[in-house]
Amino acid sequence: MPPRFYFSLRSPYSWLAYRDLMEHHAELASRLEWRPFFEPDEQSAKALAEAGGGFSYVAMSREKHLYILQDVRRLTRERGLDITWPVDRDPCWEVPHLAYLAADDQGCGARFVELAHRARWEEGRDICDRTVMGELAEELGLAPGRLARAADDPRLRARGVAALLAMDRDGVFGVPFFVHRREKFWGVDRLAAFVAAADGTPRPDAAPGPQAPEPTATAGERGGDNGHAGGCG
């Protein structure tokens, strides 16, 4: 099984790991199995439970949320990036993540991730808005309706549940999360160690400074970003 990269289009840490991976380790990125990580809505959660899987939520304190805002600003400054914080209002994360599966079917998965990250973190757009998904589809040269209505497609819904089951089997509790054989790596600060393991090379002496990954959101936090941004905690 190839090395695996669990990513979330919701998470700023996942976005930063994606950028570091593509900028510094593009060849490895092309060899990874990319797997979406997303909080299931009621329909997906029910199907997941019926299939014997589960999804763990971790409550986030206000203090941790404020820390993450500060930490991400620091990390983006270090990379010379500007961030525009989006506002999530009653988001359905199946909308962008199942759209990713639809785009990947057309050979556009990696490009879709790039555009979705740009829309969310650089332009502050609502990627749970189906109209935005249609606009990204047009940029990719795909039929807008295919991506805009991905969350309504029973087959893509089933594949989304399968992705959640795979995540559960791999013990993924946050993002970014990397798996190579029996080794697991959580957080953008573990990217260097993952790269070394996947490439079979010694880990570089100089590694990025410590950075906390983020905790998954509680069901009650779905109305806003609330610092989930994908897995610290």
C-alpha cells in the first residue's frame, strides 16, 4: 500500500502541509494516496455507524481556538503567505470533499485541492457553497453540476463513507495525518519525518519548529470554524 496523506479542506494546518509538500516534495506527493478527512453530517454519520465505523470529536476550548488563530498567523508569516479567514455558517463538509472525489475521477483531484485551498484560505470563500464548487469545476474544465451536486450523489456518498471507514481503520484523529506502513505522523511539523520514512532517507537535522496540529471539531462547533481547521488536540 502506498504512503497515505489524510487532508482536510477545512483545516489551515492541512493547507500549510499541502503547500510544503507540493513546494518541497512534489515527487513524493505524486506517489501518495490522498484521502479526504471530513466531519460527517447526520446522513453520513448514520451510514458510518451502520457500517461499524466511528468518528471521534474533541471539544475545543476558547483558549485553544485563540491559540490556533495566533499560531496559524505565525506560520503563514514564516512562509510569506497571506491568509483570509473564512466564516463557516452551518457548513456541510461533504460538499467540498465529495466534490474532490468527483474531480479526482476526472484526473483533476490534485488541482481541485489546490483551487479549494486557494478559495478558502486566500480568498475567504465558502467552499461548502455549491455555487463555489460549480465555479471551481469551471476552472477545471468540468461540468459545474457534477461538483456542485456531488453531495447529492448516492454513489459518491457511499464512497465518502468508505473514506471515513478507512480513516477510522488507520486511527486518524486529526489532520494533516500521514501514514507509511506502520508509522503514523500527525501535524505539519511531522512532515519532514514522514518524508524521510517514505523516501527511506535519514531525517534532516534541521526540522521545522514545533507546531500543534488541531483538534477535530465537536458537533456543536459546526456552525463556525472554531479552530478545528482540522486536528490539534
